[in-house]
Amino acid sequence: MAYAAFDLTGRRALVTGATRGIGRAIAEALGAAGATVLVNGRNPAGVDLTVAALRALGIAAEPLAFDVTDAAAAEAAIAGAGRIDILVNNAGIQHRAPAVEFPDDAWDAIIDSHLTSVFRLIKRVAPQMLARRSGKIINLGSLLSELGRANIPAYGAAKGGVRMLTRCLATEFAPHNVQVNAIGPGYVRTEMNTALIENTGFNAWVCARTPAGRWAEPEEIAGAAVFLASDAASYVTGQILYVDGGVTASL
Ligand code: NDP
């Protein structure tokens, strides 16, 4: 017998950046749990391919391509998207450089994609959730929501911001039965990390620093999203759930 509180049948979930990596794995997991998944990414062709792949797995999927950093495009997409019960803010980019050389435009692009657009999207989706007194918002944090690291100042600032945005909105929305949480993945094998995975020294450092002794696969992050999106998490709000193989538990 399946545990009914994890069942997402009848829910509609928008997952930003769902064409690959962690977002793709979350979309598939929410869909397998019964949700209809609205697949987002910047590239319409990539979104359509993902929708087709999810449908081939028996998942109800719809395309919703837009750039999360384009406020007007996001507003138009949300206005035409119908009901959204679950919003997963996953889209984002990375840029690595020493702080004193960090390009101003890269700073702006990272803060925009990981933090400003998250707030803007929540602002546009939350009204319908608050009116229904039902909704789940899940933001992607990071180890960088908690820990510092060289050469990724914008990413760290954005992910620290995601942690506090999650707490502030959880506090504001809790009386309306809308839960806001975050997931903090450890090091995950995705395209965003290709250069790090191929860097022998960094790869060895990740495996040594992570008590589990290895990188995560994207699918290993997705179960946390199903939990946080489900009725099983009806009294969980304002939390950042680290799925990190023990990194934040250890020195
Ligand atoms: P990937 O680079 O593999 O995937 C990023 C996804 O976001 C793609 O679908 C991409 O599609 C989409 N995307 C990027 N920018 C935008 C935009 N402006 N608007 C819409 N879609 C966009 O990343 P990951 O799967 O590795 O990361 C996903 C999330 O998880 C990020 O928030 C990241 O910070 C977080 N995270 C990742 C970790 C890791 O180790 N990988 C660790 C901790 C957190 P397209 O390019 O077609 O638009």
C-alpha cells in the first residue's frame, strides 16, 4: 500500500530549469508521484524535448518556456499557465572567478537568476495559492546557503539570500497554509559542474570532503522535493533540507 500523503495526483507543479540536471530529476519525480508538470527552461526546443521524454514515461507534462530573469516574460507565462499548486525555483547559472576579477555583469546575472527572479516568480504565483489557502514553494539552496567558498561570491550571496527569503516568506505565508522550504544539495553530477567533475584535484576534494565519499546523482535530490511538495510536509515550513551526503554535518 502506498503512503497517501506523498500522492501528488491532481496537483500542478511548475519546475523552473527542468530541461536537465536537478530540475529534470525533480520534474520526473513529481510527475511519477502524480503531479502534472509544467516544464520550464529558456530554450523552447529543449523544453519540448523534455516534455516529450516525460510523456513517454507516462507523466502528464506541459511546456512553459521562458527566461526566469525576464520579468515580463515570466509574468505572461504565469498568467497563461492556469493553476499552480507547487512552484519549484530551480533555474540558475554559475560563474567562477576570484572576487577582485569577478565581472560586474556576471554578478548581476547570477543574483538575478538565483535570487531576484525567485522572488519575482513567487510574487506572481503566490496570490493564487494564498487565495486557495493551499500551496507549496520549494527553492533550490546550496551548501553555499550555509558555507563559504572561494571564487563563487555571487553564487554564495544569492544562495545565502535564498535561505533567508525562504524563511521570510515561510513566516508570511504560514497563516495561509502555504509552505515555503528550500533544498540544499551537496555536489551533484550535472552540466553546471562539468568542469569541476573533470578536474581531478577538485573531484578528489569533493570525495574527501563529503562523508558519503562521492558526488550525488540528480535523482538523489528529487525525493526531498516530492516530500516538501506533498501533504506529508504540511507542517514543515521555512526549512532548508540539506541533501549533501553529510557535508554540513561534518568539518
Ligand atoms: P544545470 O546547469 O544542469 O541546469 C540548469 C537548468 O536551468 C537548465 O534546465 C537550464 O536550461 C535552466 N536555466 C538556466 N538559466 C535559466 C533562466 N534564466 N531561465 C530559465 N531556465 C534557466 O544546473 P543544476 O541542475 O546543476 O542546478 C539546478 C539548481 O540546483 C540550481 O539552482 C543550482 O544552483 C542548484 N544546485 C546545484 C548543485 C550541483 O552540484 N549541481 C548544488 C547545489 C545547488 P536552459 O539553459 O535551456 O535555459
